[in-house]
Amino acid sequence: MAGEALPGIPVPTDVTTDVATPSGSEVARATPVLDAILERAVAIPAPAIRRHVESLRRRNPEAGPAQLVRILEKEYATVLGAAGGAVGVAAAVPAVGTGTGLVLSSSDVATFFASSAAFALAVAEVHGIEVVDSERRRALLLASVLGAKGAATVEKAAAGSGLAWGQTLLTAMPASTLTQVNRALANKFLRTQLAKHLGLTLGRVVPFGIGAVVGFAGGRALARTVVGQSRTAFGEAPADWPVVLRVVEHAADDAAPVLEHRAPPRKHGPVRPRWLGGRREDR
């Protein structure tokens, strides 16, 4: 895979996967591997996500939020599909068997997770949500790649919120509940994926049971899982561009985060010069 999560957003580097090979009774030992890769994936700076969305808006001045989400979906699918051997969670792709093993570098795995994180955060940005907390980002990423099981875990913890599960997770869930959700998602991910691939050597062999989906069609199939989750996570895109709310963690673990208005974005579309009194001004 290339070194970009999405065009213009580099994949965070220095992912560490140098831990012992897990066995059936040692699933928990893979947690440091998962932690290391997820921490890198969710470390993409918020300004990079914002700039990417703004650049797409400038290049597509007539596109509204719904159209921009579709552009992001195609972009994400292309990133995964264009790779010769797209990294994938084999069990998440029904058409692909789990018997085929392939040696992949940790950078391939990092690219898959970083691309998925960048995509999910960009969709959140379009919906008017900016989140920088790594734990909230981590939960969003894990729930997205887990498919329906991930969404069900979040929805169970947020019962009765009345919001789409991604909105609840990012804007309303107390930190104490978020910790429990992350633990449940990580355990579900590890047991679902790792148990099917016992004995894989960590490092250059795919960590914690992730299989390789070879070719364009496989990458596209994997992307459909994450794209489908993003649609249920946030619901329909707003009709107009919303004021972006920045999620700020509350000092009390049992309280919902605080939502602050972010400064308005720069104007989009072509810059049209005008002349006033012999001076050129841009508006």
C-alpha cells in the first residue's frame, strides 16, 4: 500500500508489532499489537482532516454535504482497491475465504487502519463533528471495521440516546462508558479475528489475525464494510453545511463531553477578485 491514508494525509509511522506469537489461551497478549497500530491510526491531526475536507469542497464547489460524503466514500474505496494486496479483515469479507495467508509488512496493516480512521473522521467532519480524543477516535475506528457487531456494541452502551450510534459515541458518551466500550470492542475484535488465525507470527506476518484480500475487488469489498458502517454511524448527511462542533472532554469521567463551536471555515469555491479604488482585494 501507499504511504497515504487518504490523498494528502500521510499514514502515521513507527508502528510496533514486535511481540510474541499468540496462542489460543493468549489472545490478550496481542493487545499491545492492537494498541500500537490503533494509536498510530488515530493520531492523524485534526487540522489534516479539516484541510482535506476543505480541499474537496474547493475542488467541488457545487457539492453539498451528501455529495461530499459520496466523494469521500469513492476516495476511500480507491485507496484500498488500488493496492495490489489490500490488507483486510478476512472475516469481514464474505466472498473471500480465510484460508489464504499472506505475509504483509506492518506498514500495510497501518495503512488499512489509518485510511479507515481518516475516512471515518472526514465523514464526521462533514457532519459537523471534530474530535481529537484518541479514545473516541479508537472506538469509532474499531466499531467501523467490526461491522454490525461493532455498531451493536456501541448501541447497547448508548441505549435510548435517540441519536445515530456514531454521533452518540463522539458527542454524548461519558468517558467512563467509552472506556468500557473500547474494551468490549477490542476483545470482540481480537477474539473474532485472532481465534481464526492462531499461530500467525506477528511482525511481517499479518498481526492479530488480519488476512490479506488480494486485488482490486477484495479491497473494494473491504471498503464497503466500513462505508456501510459510516452511513449508519452518522445517518443522512445534513442538507446544508453545519457549524462544526469541537468535542472537548469533560473533567468528570461520568459526564458527557462539552461541545464548542469551531471557528468558521474559509470560504470555498473560486476566489473572485474585485477592484476598489485601484486596489485589488480578494473576497
